[in-house]
Amino acid sequence: MGGKHCCVVGCHNSNAKTKLLESERKRISYFSFPKDKEWRAKLILAVNRADASFNPDTAHICSVHFEDKHLLFHGNGYKLITGSLPTLSLPKKSIETPCAPARPDPTSRPTPIVPERVVYYSLAEVRKDFEKNHNGDWVKVRDDALVLGKYNQSAGTMEKLVTITDDLEVTVRFGEVVVQGFENSVEKMRVNIFLEAVDKITKCAGIKDSPDVTIKSSQGYRFFSTHVINGKPSNKRKCFSQYASS
């Protein structure tokens, strides 16, 4: 059958049929596929034809499928504006990919609570680990409530003592005096690492047997009281269990 036929699926327009129905301002034109490769490819995609009977070299698209803004009336029919694509009366594609919904704006999440790492759950675990991995400078003094001591060979005394109870509570002593402000927990730290931290504790400079000491610097002193002599503060202060980390 001769003449021009619209290649859009479902459109039955042909120049032989529509010519009889045309008025001067409503005539239908038929456009061949352009030679411009990019425009041609977009037109082929728009008509959605991939069957063997479709040949873009001989196929036509009628003006019914183009908006007025894409058409210029010229002489006895319409001329298609370069780059125009059909948007009207097109068949639905057999497989259409729906547009993905817009992603919601990200919301801030609370920082997750990281559980504290526990190393020991019982005194027996601490005792076993000490016997296996302890530093040679430290010895076990008592075993009921685990008491660990560091021996000072030059003085012939136990320089430091660490007492660990069944509840894993720790008391650190420098001689007979309890060390203040030492907050490391043996429950969350391996016993050999804990003892290394205790090793770093040093006696405050200036401590003497006498309760009255002259303090040149307040660094390392947590508790002190100022003596008043003849109504005036003196430079002598009484030191209460003063130990500081070096």
C-alpha cells in the first residue's frame, strides 16, 4: 500500500486517509526521520519500535504527535522544528521503569552506647592472670584478699601495696599511706597493665617524717592546710597522704 503512514503504534493516520479530512489550518503532515544521528536516535526511542517491520529510513511520524510549539506552518503543511520530539498520543511502553521516590533527608541518630569492656569478673581470674603474666618486681603477699607488693631491696621494705577484694575494689598504698585519687580499675584493665600504672606513682617531693614540711610548689598536692604563726600564714603546710603521678 503506497503513500505515507505514521509509524507510531496505534496511530492509523496515512496521507491518503487524512488528506480528505484536512482543512487549510488542520492538515496533517508526515515527517521522515532526520539524518542528524542524535536527533534520529531520540525519535526512534520515542516511538518505541524495535520490530522487524520498522525501518527508520522509510518510516514517517505524523504531526498529530507533536505539540504546536514544535511545528511551523509552511506552504501546504507543517515543518518540524529541529530537535523536536513527539509527546502526544504515544502508546505506553510495554516495560516502564517507575521513577524512584525521592529519598528522605537524612536524620541524625543518637550515638550508640558502647558497652565498657570488662576484663575480669572475679578475683580468681585476677589471681590466675597475675600468676601467669606478672612483673617480676611484684610478689603476692596475701592470697585471701589478693595483696600484691613491690619490694624495695635497698630499703628492705614493701614500697607499694595493691589490695584487691572479692568485689574487685582496689586500694593502693605507698608504705602505710593510701594513695589518693588513683582511679584505675582492675576490673577493666589487665593486672600487669594496672601494676605498670601503679609503678608510675611517685612520692611527693618534700615529704618528711615530720608533719610540718616546707612546700616550694603546690604541684602534686591534693590536700594541705596552712599553719598560722603569730597571726600570719607561714610557709609550712601539713601534708596529708600526698602522692602524685609522675
